[in-house]
Amino acid sequence: MPAFPHSTSSTTTAIAVPPALSLPVIETGFPRQLHPYWPRLQENTRSWLLRQRLMSADKVAEHADGLCYTDLMAGYYIGASEEVLQAIADYSAWFFIWDDRHDRDIVHHRPAAWRRLRFRLHRAVGAPKEQLRHPDPLVAAFADSVLRLYAFLGPRWNARFERHFHAVIEAYDQEFRNRAQGVVPTVEDYLELRRLTFAHHIWTDLLEPSAGCELPDAVRKHPAYRRAALLSQEFAAWYNDLCSLPKEIAGDEVHNLGISLIHHQGLTIEEAIKDVRRRVEECISEFLVAERELLRFADTLADGSAAGRELSFAVKTIVANMRNWFSAVYWFHHESGRYRVDSWDDRSTPPYVDNEAGGEK
């Protein structure tokens, strides 16, 4: 069935999901929503990519809409103000482009370029104002998006985001070293690393400005909240692995749950796909249990005070968006040109990437 009764990009029609990737429970039980700001979000992010020089004009024209990066965010952070959603969408588009630069630096054996970028990003997340005019567009655009995100809540949230992103950078560095050395992590090591390279904490952090509320630690650290948040992110990471396995095998990747299962547990490709799919399906069923527990907890926060009612409402909004993440991720993988590896001229080289190191020949 189609994700929407109408197209969300100029090229999207009813999507035929391959049987190996089809999840009927998502298609029927997790109705997809789309933020009403989406058409302008797409247009504004496209303009931002050009203004920040993150993609060339011809690549923006040919690929930006079809990559569906704004669709993903517009299907997740429902209820966010337009300003918040725009900042998140621009940051998300940047994140995908950073991921591509990281990949190209590995493929083209550019450890020095990656090392420079790594340290520049560490500086930028801590002091974004100082990096707004950095000559590397990837650094300047990151500083721009982070500075906007830092305006919505307060210093405690900002410090948490900064701490979480420092960890993401270091996880990307570990992935760089693993791939450069041909090291396939064990399943356990991979799952731990994946929670960082997929930025589980970052996307969960961004649920708070979307709801217009910085959650107290007693809520964020409550077992029901942590469990629901983790399951929504694990689903996304593992479903991504399921969908991107052909692309990553073609690109000599070593970071994919399926690849770790093949390498360390002796599974065939078919067996690995079945195992990853089982984990994905378990995430869905376990989330449904965790969702009910978190909603019950949210009810207890409404203690009769205005602050309690507001906090309870914010948590329920966040729970609804955790649920939205399942459908947004699912349909993104079948709409986005990022995963249509069979249509690429070179299965190991995405047509939307720039193979140059940032500002360096």
C-alpha cells in the first residue's frame, strides 16, 4: 500500500515494498503522518543546501527531493513549530551529507582529511558561532544548524546535545578505523557502536524542542521512557541495515548487522537477512508494550498542577512521535533514492555524492 494517498515528492507513486523488506504491521498499525509544513520544509532545505554549498546546484536539482530527507523529518517531529522543524530538517540533511563525506574519505583513503574534519566538528559543536564562516562548507553548515538548535531550550539541553554529538563523532572515527583496517566488529560490538553512529541519543534529544519542553531527568531517565526511546531507534537502525545491506556489501562495508552476522556467526546472506528481520519485528512488538507503559507513566505526571498537566502532555506528544518514527523510517527507505542501488551506474558510488575532500583537492 502507498505511504500516503498523495505523493510526497514529484516522483513518488504508490510504493511496492519488496517482500523481504515488507512489514505489514507498520503499513496497517502505524499510520504515517506528515507535518503540514512539509512542502515549504522541502523547498527551504533545498535552498539551505545551496546556500551552504553542501551540494552543487546540479545535484540539488537532480537528487535533493528524491533523497526524501525532509520527508523523513516531517514524518517524525509532528507538532513541532515550523522554526524547530526547519532547523531539525537542515541538520538532518547535513547529517546525511556528513555520512557521505565520511564514507568517501574512507573509500578514497583520506585519513588526514577525516582527522581534520573530526577535530573541526568537535570544535564546532562546542562553539558554533566561531565556525560559521569556516572554509569547509560541511563545518560551516554544521555550525549554522547547531546554533539554531541551541536557541530553542536552554543551556542544560544544549550541553547534553553537545555531549551526545561528541560521542557520535568518536564513533564515526572508530568506524573509519575499522573500515580502513578491514575489521568487522562482532555482533555485540557492532550493536553498541551502531547506537552511536546512528545517533540514537541525538534524534531522541530533538523530540524535546519539537514538543516545546525540556524534560526533567526524572522523566528522561525513567525506565519506561528509556525503553520506548531505545526501541524506536533500534528499529530504525536495524531496518536501515536490512535495507542497505546490498549497498553496503557492494561498497565493501564492514558495518552492518547482517555483515557482522555473516562474518562472525557463519550465516549465509539469506540467513542474516532473516535474523535482522526477526530483530526488527521484535522491536515493533516490544515497542507496543513499552508505549503503553510510558503512556501510563505520562498519566501519573498530571498531578493537578498546571506544570504537571503540561509535562504530561509533552511526554504524550513525544510518545506519539516515537511511534511516528517507525512509519517515517519505513517509508523513507522505500521512497528515497539513497537506497536504490540497482539504479546506480556504479553500485559502490552513490550518484548524489561529491568525491572531493572538503575544500581540498
